[in-house]
Amino acid sequence: MAAVDVEMTPEPVKLARQDAFYPPSDMTTRYLQYECNYNACKYKEPALTWGEMIKQDYSHFVWLMCNHVPLESNTFEALKEHLCLPDLKLAQSTKRQHDLPEAIEARTQRYLDLTCSHNGRMNGKKWREILKTDYDYFLWAVGNTMGRDTRTFNGFVECLTDKDKTMVLNTPKGKVKTKKHQKNVKNQIPAKK
């Protein structure tokens, strides 16, 4: 008789508020062990893991998943199977707190209070001051130095004029040309005769 390799699978877990059993994915198992570090989480001292929260305070878990955990995040992807079907539908259709206009504005204001760490003349200045005194540099920095998928970029791009916002969003990082830069380029290139 030949030996047969048997793959060991984790024991199925009972989902919160559901009667069905599903084997957890590796990602789900990992996320259940992570502490919830969302600012809106009421469990700070001591912090709870997502798994503990599901067992001890399912309603708070649902509230966080509906209002604060982004739909496109790995956290939502890993933990959504722990929502009962009506709660999952609610979580998938609810607008997140961080997407509300007042939250976006507050976040942008916080980012403008950050200090520029670029080498050169703007080093150490607050972004709010740079926006106010040297819009061209602000435009250049947003378009050429900030990753397009960062929250800082998303906040700062809202500070640009509509024309510049469209230009930055349609131009790859590092390829944004500003008025000051274009003037310098014109001065350096001799005119053709």
C-alpha cells in the first residue's frame, strides 16, 4: 500500500451570527489575530484583536466594518466572511466616514500642517505655508514627488485649481511641468532661426 500525503487544513470555524461552517483562509486567520487599531475602535486599553471583538462585541465589529474599514482594504476582504449576510450587504453599501466631505476636509487640513522634508529651500516649511506663498512649488511637489495612491496626494490634489488638478491626475508622476519650470526651459533653449 502506497503512502498518501494528506494536507492538513485548519479546523473550520463557526462564523459570527451564522450557522454555516467555512474553513478560514490564511489571510482571515492572520487578520483575526491582529489588534484593531482604528481610531474609531472603542477598545484601546486593552486593545482587542478582530477575533476577540467578533466574539465579544459583534455589533461594534459590524459598525467598524460599515463605517470605517474601506471596502477595498485587505482588512475588509479578510473579515467580511464574519458578517452575517444582512450586515455584509449593509457594509458593502454604506459610505465610509473617511469618504464624507467633512472628513476629507479635516484630513487635508491635517496634511497641510505637516512639514515639507524636501531638500532645498522648502525644507522645514509647513505645506500650508508653501501652498499660500509658492503655489507653483506646491503644484510641482504634488505632481512629481508624491505617490498617486497615497492619502497625502489625494488630500493635496484637492488644494489645486481644477485645471491643475486635471493636469496632475492625467500626467504620470515625475512628468508634471509647472509654469516656472516651463519658463526656465524656454530661457535655456535657444530659439531656432
